[in-house]
Amino acid sequence: MRRTKFSLSEDETPTHWYNIAADLPGPPPAPPLNPRTGKPLTRDEMAHTMPEPLIEQETGTARTYEIPEPVRQLYAQWRPSPMYRAHRLEQALDTPARIYYKYEGVAPTGSHKPNTGIPQAYYNKRAGKTGLVTETGAGQWGSATALSASYFGMSAKIFMVKVSYRQKPYRRALMETYGAVCVPSPSPETAVGRAVLADDPDCPGSLGIATSEALEAFAQDPSLGYVLGSAANHVLLHQTVIGQEAIRQMELADDYPDVVIGCAGGGSNLAGLSFPFLGAMLRGGRAVRVIAVEPAACPTLTKGSIVYDYADTGRLGPLFRMHSLGHGFVPPAVHAGGLRAHGIGPLISRAVEEQLIEPVAVGQVGCLEAGVRFARTEGILPAPESTHAVRVAIDEALRCREEGTPRTILFGLSGHGHFDLAAYDAYFAGELADAAASDEMLARAAATIPEVAPV
Amino acid sequence: MRRTKFSLSEDETPTHWYNIAADLPGPPPAPPLNPRTGKPLTRDEMAHTMPEPLIEQETGTARTYEIPEPVRQLYAQWRPSPMYRAHRLEQALDTPARIYYKYEGVAPTGSHKPNTGIPQAYYNKRAGKTGLVTETGAGQWGSATALSASYFGMSAKIFMVKVSYRQKPYRRALMETYGAVCVPSPSPETAVGRAVLADDPDCPGSLGIATSEALEAFAQDPSLGYVLGSAANHVLLHQTVIGQEAIRQMELADDYPDVVIGCAGGGSNLAGLSFPFLGAMLRGGRAVRVIAVEPAACPTLTKGSIVYDYADTGRLGPLFRMHSLGHGFVPPAVHAGGLRAHGIGPLISRAVEEQLIEPVAVGQVGCLEAGVRFARTEGILPAPESTHAVRVAIDEALRCREEGTPRTILFGLSGHGHFDLAAYDAYFAGELADAAASDEMLARAAATIPEVAPV
């Protein structure tokens, strides 16, 4: 039988997370700044927002951190996730390329997000918290938080970007089924939300606004732990189970990727897949090209610059050194809600700076077209976010055909699209536009980047 | 690490389907009757509706049939499906029972249906058909047909029961994404549909009506193959990969079920899981209790009788000897659309007749309550159909607690509920009723059972 699926047994679930900070060339990652003092956050200050083990994972430079047994136990429900060879897609494209994809849609909520939701819930529970609060874009992270909270018997409150709350009512219902409370953001529940609504009652929301609301709610209730779905170093760290498994699965396939492709919003899915490959390369292993695919509607890596900026619109949280479009950026309402982030993980920015990751921005119509093509050949329906990786993987495979070069392509299929069929409906109805961010929008947003003395 | 998941490698995907007709005690299964002559259908007559290998699988008594290589290749994308031990549910129920579940939601369309969609598409393609036509209730079978057709480059036309078409727009969109055409039934496209609409323009539809429409469309176009999602012998046969895998997974768990539980509409999911266990028992293996769980809204096994009746309301197809409520039965619009069938697979009826399967009917409110409980402990959100099995598994586990008996329970989790969150929404809003079929409805439907001389 032709080999299509490369499976590992649950005993082969990684035992450690991998920290790329140990292997990155150049200066160490710059520390986040306290928004009140403008000085690097101390561990004591960080202790107000996260439990000790997460602070260590956020700031430490050890190469690996051990995965606690109860977390591995929960991972093992669907991990190791499958890696597939896309034989039928290759055939349809008539390409000499070998295309593989690592599929995270087998998680109970259908995306890679529980990989970090579970450890964050675990550490907060151990620190005595009885509930979790967070923000969510398309709802993948919110569902993962709701699931993770329910695993540990905790409450969960989720501020969901309003445009996604309306577009994806099933995501909201899923969170509620796990017992969470889901609030459309901007909301009248917080001072930040009230201020935004006073300015624009029809504001579709953004991840930055929802983050501020979650931070405000967190600050008001000491029983809650604040958890976050992307960008932070420890979040990217937790996702590295993906790439570590993929390295072993590539061994099973007796192959190795020339190109690794992932969609990028906050960067956790891309980092999860690519950092273990980059780490291997940095330690003397095979060279690999890594491509970060972002939506043209929110071109953080391709049009933003590396600055100190807030992750949240309300400027309640720390400043991070990262690619940012400005914390005032409100991206157009594209279907890939999970990629609508004005800033990206500092470790991704460092990797881009060191030319370890190439960013590219694509329009959503071509992504949905690629998603349909993928579904009709490989059977799995990709989430709109994941179609960004599919699009560029197909483009790379077509380039291989033109050049007659049989490169090996590995991309991250970060989630299934069973909650996102409104996007496919809109695509077939011809109602989808590419909705790129205009120069004027970008200039207005860039003006919100604070002036900070270099640290 | 505590063992939670029992996985087999793709090389362990079964090589043969198992035919319980070879092992059933009592008289051989009664043949279907030609609706025009009232006499048993000949193989020549069957050849009008299905390709030769499917006729053999429908009528033959060989114990096993080999699974063709291209079918196994496609199965291997998600098979063998995982079997889990429900440790967290057991703990929440404080039961001495050991609860296992076999999870079919990992298939690309989220349910067990592609197990038969793929071989039916394969055999029809080999017989020269270029398209498939079928009916669907909740859309699980329609999605599987759309997927299977796209795997083999065929067109697909799906008549979908109107109430589900409206309740589950994402199922419709999924079929369209795979390239299928989806028609709400009753429709003006067929004579059967037009007659029903003339009588009742607001008719919510039923599987019987949709079947008639699909059969009519099939009769008018020789390029189409008619495929069906449940009840028929060959469909039940294809699903036996589920139970065969579960037997091997139970060996890995070093355990064996005392009770096997499955939801039952047409019977294919129940048969798929239970027939291999029943076969082992009939050949001298360990005793196993099998429970068929049907909705109180459509109590085919618990309130129907074994008769010759049509599977389709329009009386275009053959008559089958099966439990039936009468082909005129239109069940209330419960959320478990996939269980709204007035008749059930003849092999299931034979097994009930031989007291190998115990039927039980349950209301949907208790099922959804069980689904929420399951999601909050095990993480996976069950489809409304699957919650019927969850409900009875929980009841059995609670009985074990009362009796202090540590029985082993295995149930079929036939699909995920990511398309069905409207049902959970309605449950939380308190808008769900149990909608049992009334005596009057049942009497009116029973009057539509034809009088047929015993064969």
C-alpha cells in the first residue's frame, strides 16, 4: 500500500518543549517593557500575570522544558497528530514536488490551540486560580481555553472579536457547551470596551481590543488566571510538540523538507511547526527554508517594522519588541479571524530579522480557492487560516513543476474548517474580496506606535 | 502514563469486511421483493440499481469480502480510528464500570459514513458511472457521498431532508465545497416531490421521501449510480471495519466488552461496531450484550413490527423484511436527523428477532444532557445521533455504580457535533422537547404498511 499517513504512537508524544531562544544567533530576545515605567519587566512584575513555571518558560534560555505528566496525558488524546503525504494533490497539480502536511484538526476543538491551552490551564490551576480569562479572534483559541478549563474543572470567560462572534456562532456555542462564558468584544463590560463603543458603536472589534478587555477583567478578579493564545514566548514553546513530531514523521517518510510553510497571525502555529526544524539547522543540521504566510488584510511581517509596541489596544499590557502595524490597527473583516493580529510573537520577529523566516502576504480569495482544491483532492476541509499555508504550498509545488525540481514541501494544516463554512459559502457566491489593508489604514495605524527609547 | 487511547497503525486497517449473514442462527435473511411483481428480486433485477460486487455483498453469505486496495488506501487516511478509555467520564460518574468508546469523528466529514461511501463510489466508478445520486437526513451521509465522489472524480447529487437542510446549512456548504449539488427534499425536481408538496407545501421532509426522489432521479439518468447510506446489507457490511478494529483495540486494552452500545437509525453504525463482536460470540466466543438506541421520536425497533415494507415513501424501491413504522411515517423534527428512519436494516431486524440485540428508545433532552456531560469530561463534542449511545452508556455505568459491578462498556461515538451546535444551543436555551411519536401518529403510519403474502 502506498504510504499516505505517518503515525506515531501516543508513547512517542514529545516529553519536552523546545525553546529556540537557546539556539538563535545574534543578541538574546529583547525583554518586554513595563507600560508604566518603560523599563524591562522584572520577574516580580511578571508574577502578577502568570505563574512561576510560565515565567521561566517565557524568559528562560534553556533549550528544553519538561512537559508535566498531566499535560502529556491530555495531549495523548489526539497527539501525536498525523502527518500526511498529499499524493492526490500532487497528482492534481502534476508536480514533481513531494507535499506533506501536519494536521492539527484532530484536536477536540479542531485546531492546534489546545497544545498551549492545556499547559496554561494546568499551571494556573496549580497556582490556585479557579478560572481563566482570555480573548479570541475566530474562536479557535477561545474554544481551546474553554476545553482546557473544563479539563481542570475551572471557569472560563472569553472576550471574542465581535465580527467573528457574529460570523461563527457555532464557535460561541462550542465554548458555551464546555461551560465557558463568551462575550462579544468591544463590550460594555469593561472601561476599554465602553470607550471603543463610545467612539464607534459599530466597531467590528480586533484582537488588540479584546486583549485589553480580558486584561482589564483579569486585573479586577484575583481568582482568575489570564491565558493567551499566541505570540508570547511560552505559547510558541508549547506548540513545538508539532514540529518535534514532524521531524520524527519525516524520518518515517525517509524524507526531509526543503521548505516549511505555516500561516502566521500571532505566530504560534508557524513557530510550533518550524522552530524545531530551524533549531536542528542552527545546530548544524540540514538547511530549511521557512515561509510565514499572512493575510494581505493584516500584513504585520511584510508591511510592519520591528518596534516596541503594545499587544493590546488599551495599552494595559507590556510592550514587546516585535513586528507591528501599530496597536491602533483594526484590520478588515476577513474570514481568517485568527490571523488578524497587529503584532506577532517576538521570537518570530527575531527569526525574520535573522533571515531564518521569509514572510509573504496573500489575498483571501486565492486562499479559499486553494482550500477548495485541497478539500477536493485530500478530503480534509481546511480552516480559512490554514488555507493561507495551502495556497503558498500549492504555489511552491507549481514552481517545482515549472523548474522541473522535485523539492520536499511541508506545511502546517493548523485546523479543520467545519466551523468556517460561511467563508466557503461566500467564496462560491463570489462575495469574497481580497480586502488588503490600504496605505492610508497602515499609515494611520503606524502613528499609534509609541516612541520608546531603545533598551 | 495512564493508557487512554488504543491506536492501531494504518497497516492494521482490516483487509476484509465481515458478513454476519454467515453466522446468524435461524432462517437466512429474507430476500427483498420487487415492488411491481411482489416476488423476490432477482440478481438481474438488482443489476439495474447496483454493480455486481455490491449485489454479491448484498445477497451473499460468504463470511468475509476482501476490501479492494484503492478503498483500503483511502480508508488509511483516518483508519484505524481511535478507541478511547473514558477515564475522566468514569471518574465524574464515580462508577466502577470501565467505559470505552470507538470514535469515528476523525473521518474528513466527521462521521462513520465514508466507510461505505468510498467503496460504493469505487464500485460504481469501475462499472462506468460518472456520477452518484443519493438522499441524506442530517447530512452526514450526503457529505460522505460528496467526499467519496470527489475522491473518484465523479459528480454527486444529494436530496437532503428539508428540515435538516435548514437546520444544518454548514452540512450543505460542505457538500458543495466537495463539488456536490444539494437539493432540499421534498423538491419540485421530481414527481414524488411535487406530489408531496401539493399535499403539504410545508412538509419538513423525511428520509423516505428523499429516498424516493433520489431513486426517481437515478431512474432518469443512466450515467448515475445510486448509493445509499444505511440499512442495506452491503452498507452494514462495509461498516464492520469499525468493530473489527475495536476487537483488536480491546486486546490492546486487555479487556472485553460486556455491553456494546450504538445509536440506531438505519442501523449501519450499530452494525459496524457490534456485528464483529456478535459474530465472535456466535462462533463460540465470549457473550456480549448489544443495545440499539433509537430516538423516542422515531421508535422503529421498539414500536414497529417486522413486516415487508418499502424503504422509500414513493414506493419506487424494493420491499424489505424489517422493523418498520410504515413508509408513511414522518417523524417529528428532532436534532438527530440521521436517526429519523421509519425502517431499519434487515440484518439488524434479524438480530433483534434472534434476541442478539436489545432495542431501547430515549428522548433527545436526556441525550443532549449526556452529550454536554461527555464534552465537559472527555473533550469531544458528540453529534446528536451519537449522544443517544452516550446517554445509554452513562445509564449503564450508573447502574454499575448502584449494583457495585465493574462491567466493561463499549459504545460507538459515530461522529463529532461541530456541525450540530444549533442542537446544543437549543438545549441550553431550554427550547428542546422530547418530541416522542404519538400513538395516533404511529397508528396512521402503520396503516401505510402494505399487505404482502409471506415469502
